[in-house]
Amino acid sequence: MSVKDYKLGIIGVGNMAEAILKGVLSSGLLRSTEMTAYEIKEARKKFIEKNYGICFQESISDLITGSRYILIAVKPQDMIELLDGIKSYVTQDSNIIISIAAGVSTGLIEKRLEKKIPVLRIMPNTPALLNRGVSAISRGRFVLPEDLEFTAKLIGSIGEYVIIDEKLQNTVTSISGSGPAYFFLFCKCLVDAAVKKGIDRKTAAMLAGATAAGAGEMLVKFNTDTDYLIKMVASPGGTTEAALKQFESSGLSQLVYSAVDSAEKKAAEIQKNLEAH
């Protein structure tokens, strides 16, 4: 295997890639001199250079030939064109692909690159921006243990992670990938309810946000034993019990399941459309 100038090369430095970059540097996993990137937006490129001190490549081919691990952080709809454009530069003996594109399977990446390339697929979520993310990692057919280990350390720098069978990735997308938006929506509903009851919006937002943050910490501390936590709050015949009964009678459980199912089906649809190319 050839010696590479960089341990990690990043294609597309959007918010999630920046979160990973920041986490990697903060954790000490890699130094800025061990990473490089390619970005088409000049303003974004200058921002990353100034704030993180990594150098950028003028072409994707230079990035690939000079980097061991390739983190692909572009939108799913841009993946086919990208993969077709880089397949002549990627080699199975010296490159490992790590993708964070939703709905893009390791099999699709292997097929488009037309080589036995080690490919790992990651589904992170937006709390990674605060080093509080949770990600799911799946491995392709040609991944070696050391490649999985490096990827786990990479993604572990922005929060928690699980290693799962790839067939569950679309489900993970609908749970933890999209999940933060569900909680944001619930908090918005709480705020709107508080405002209708006479509390000013700023105060209502603080109450809802702090409650959500504290409840999240309790979930972690008590190993997500939700039934136990609910009982801690809901006294028999009390106010919380009255609210919970209203949620139950309104079909909250089925509504949440239907929402998750819709998100999972959309992820599967994206994957199917990409694989049809």
C-alpha cells in the first residue's frame, strides 16, 4: 500500500463535515496537517481554511491520490455524478471510502466505483455540531477491521455511535437522523401552547428548551428506561397523568410510528432512485 500525504481527505465541507473536522481536531485523533479537503464554494473554503487550518486541493483527483481515507459529504443527489467522476482515481489498495450521504448504500458505491473498494456508510445527526451526536456505522463487503476501527474513532469524536447491519440504515435515518426535528417540533408545540395560555414566547422557549435538555440528560443517566422516568413525573391523579391520558386518547403512539414509517420509506425511495441509475 502506497504512503499517502494525508490520512483523511474530505469532499464537500458543509455543516456535518465541519462538525466531524472540528471533532477530529478537538479529540486529537488527527492534526490539521494530516487532513485535506475539496470544496467548490470559495467562501466556504476560505472559512474552513481560516478556522481549522487545513489545506484544500485544487481537484478531487489530487485529494484522492493524496489521501488514505476519503470522507464523502455531498448531497445524495450528487453522489452518482461524483462517484462516476472519481472511479478512475480511486484504488482498492490505497483508498477507503466513508460516506455520510443518506440513502446511498455501500453496494451502490462499490458498484459505481467498479472496484473492491472498502466502503463505510455513516448516518450522523445534527447534534454532532455540538459534539452530542449519535451515528450509525455500517460496513461494506471489503472493509477490514482496522478501517472500521478508524471510522469508529472518527465518528466517535462527535458523539456516540452504534455499529449496525446496513439493512437497518434507513430505519436509523428515520429515528436518530431525522429525530432531532421531531423533538424540535414537539418543543415548538409546547411553546405555542404556553403562548396561548399567556406566557411570553421568549420565556416559553426557555422553559421548553431547558425541559427538553434536562429530560434528555435523565434519559442518558437512567439508560432510557422511559416507563420508570414517566412514573417519576406522573403522580396518580395528577396534572401530568391528565396530559398523558390526552396524548394516549389522541393516538400519539400510532402518530409517531406513522411519521417514522414515512421517513423510512422516503429514505428507501431515495436509495431505490439512486440505484436505478
